[in-house]
Amino acid sequence: MISPDGTLTLEAFLARLLEVHPAFKAEEFGIAVAAAERDAAAGGEDWVFRANPSLGFEKPVSNSSFSPADARTLGVNASVERPYWHNGSRFGVDYNYSYIDQEVATVPIFGPNGELEEFDTGLPEFHQHALMLRYTLPLKRGRDGAGARLNLDRNEFALRAAKMRALETYEDLILRAAGRYIDWVLAESEWKIAERREALARSQVATVTRRFQQNRSARVDVLRANANVAGAQQRSLQAELQATQIAQELSRMAYWTGREIRPSFDLFATNRVATLPDHDLGVRVLRLFDIEAERIARESASLDDAVKPQLDLDLRGGLSGGDDTFGESAKLDQPDFRAGVVYRVPLGNRAAKKSQEANRLRAKQTMAKRAELALELRTALDSFQLQQRILARMLDLNDLQIGVAQKQETAEKEQWLQAKAPLTFVLQAQDAVAAAEVRKAQTAASYQKVVLELRALLDALLPPNALPGR
């Protein structure tokens, strides 16, 4: 990231922030949460197992002499079931087992040999097994599974929106960090200008002192030159403090503390102009509204389905068996098949109809807000484009001002050397050159920040791999 000579480019600095800054890590966790919730919603199509074991004892109250005196029962009901979202159907497998142990009444009946014998009026023990398959297919409401998949689709929209919002947060943070980097470049430029002015002031002291020793300058010029050095040195220290503070701030942001770094950036380049599209911008903040419109349309599809009458085809079939012994009862040799339809229609259905109306209004509101934001963005982009043009022209004027100030400095120095003007005019001309150079650097920094704003508004500031794939 940092070059061997200790310089740091803007691109390397921003890449480092994306890698290590905790704010970006927090956004990644937010996306991971949304992805986990989406995956959790997909579990609605999983198999579900149910079991219902039971144990009972009954001493029936009956007015019949053939009723059992008491009965002990054991039952096990188990099933597995799952929905199929592609067509809204449900498939299940049921297994039922029941066992009864009862004390049955006996009746006396003459047997074949003419003797009176006691016969049971029922089976003291009985086992019953049943294995059934069932399938329910919607023919009207829910036939495409729109209602069943709604929660999953909602979470999918939420995940897409979370990624968009994370990228917007990334870009806001990157924009602020890039702005501070430009401030750093500007502070470094002002520091260099101040150092050159200090060096010029010291050189001026040497010249004035030599001329004073040759009786060609007054003592007051020596005092003025020394005062000028003090002032230039103070401005240089202030510029150094500003540049060093920003460098430390950026180092902490990128976890590069303890390293001396310098920026590597062409502050005066004017070819970083972002191209503005004439059509719909299609930037992330607008695409968030598009995602919301898609979500509303998806819910509307479910509401449209909800007002339809329910007409389901219900198919069931299986085998059962029963006997007083467990082994014989488990043979499952008795078929059982049935088919039917379930019809249900709501009368009025005001809740669903009003929800449909509310969703239609939400869709119109969303698109109206999108159009409003698109207009604001276009206005902001036009304003930044205008600022670009004006600042580029100001940079040309800054170059002209610097040239004029340098010529004036040369002229004033010649006048002073010929004893035709005081040293004060020379010092003022030198200050004017430094001030013009500082103004140019400040104008260039403003230009670069406008370019950054434009790139951010056009979603062109972040690198393509800014968001981890999920």
C-alpha cells in the first residue's frame, strides 16, 4: 500500500480503509444478518415431522350389558409433511397405530355338544395399523405458491436493499475520508509554499545584511528582513502542524500509526471529470426505490391471489390392517382411497380488497418519491458540473495571478537594489507570490473535492469489489 519512499496514493488509502476500518466491518455484519434471515425464510419448505403418542384408560358408563367393563388404549400418530412452493401443494405421509386392551362382557350360549358355554362379545385385544399418503393441490387460490413464498421473497428484497444501503454507507465514509486526504494534500502543498517562503526570507536576510555591511542598505532593512524571517518561520510551522495532524488522523483511520507518510496525488490535475449521463441516473439511492416498488408489486400479487376463492383437490390413499395379534395387524392388506375437493369463498373479503388498495397507493407514493429524488440528484449534478467549469477557469486565473505577482516581485527587487524603493515593497511582493500560490492550491483542492462528490453521486467512487459477495 505505502510505496518504498513513504508516499501513499488516494486509491491505496481508500483500499486500505475498506480492508481494515471497523465501520465497513459493521456493514458486512448487517448484510450477513439479512442473508441469514433470507436463508431462514427458505426453511418454510422443509419437511416437518409430527408425533402424537397417547395412553388412556376408560371405564365406560353404559346401559348395555355388552359394553366392556374397562378399556386401556395405546396410540401412536406420526406424520411427515412439506409444502411445494412452485405450485402451492402439500404432500404428507401419515402412520397411525392403535391398541386396545379391554375387559369384554361374556354371554352364555349352548355349544355344539349341547352344553352351556361363555362366549366373549368382542375381542379383548386389538391392534390396528394405517399408512396413508395425502396430497393437496390448490386449483384457484395459491395455485402458483405466491402466498407461500411471500416471506422468502420479502427477505430476498430486504437482503438486496441491505446491500444497497451498505454500499451507500461505504461510499459516504469513503467520500469523507477522500475529502480528508485532499485536505492533507492541500496542507502539504501549503507547507511546501511556506517552506519556500521561509527559505526566500532567509536568503533575503543574507542579501540585506551584506548590503548593510557595504553601506548600501539601512539598518531598518536588516530589522525588516529579520522580522520577515520570523513571520515566515511561524507560518511554516503552522502549515507543518496542520499537515502533520491530518497525516496522523489518516494514519489512525488506516491503522498505520507510527509510520511517516506523504501523499502522492496531483492536486492540479483537471482531467478527472466525471461524465454525466443524459438518461435516468440509475444510481443506488434510486435503485432502492426500485427494490421497494418490486416488493410492493410482489405483495400485490399475493393480495390478488388472496381474494380468489379457495378450490383445492384433496387426494388420500393408503393401506390399513387390524387383528388381535400385532404381527397379523401389521400386514396392511386393506386398501383405503378417497378423493375430494374443498371449496371456500369469502363473502365480501373487505380486508384483502382494502389491502390491495393500500398497496396500489404505496406503489404510486414510492414512484413519486423516486421522481422527486431523481430531480434533486440531477440538480445537484448540474451544480457540481458548473462548479467544475468555474473552478477550472479559476485555476487558469490563479496561474495568471502567480505570473503577475512573480513579475512584480522581480520589478520591486530591482527597484530596491537600485535604491529607488523600500525593502517593504519587495517583502510585500514576495508575500503576494506565496499568497497566490496558496490560493491556487486551495482552488485545486476545491476542484478535486467537487470531482469526488460527482463520482460519489454517480456511484463511481467505490472499487467494484467493495462489497463481499454473499
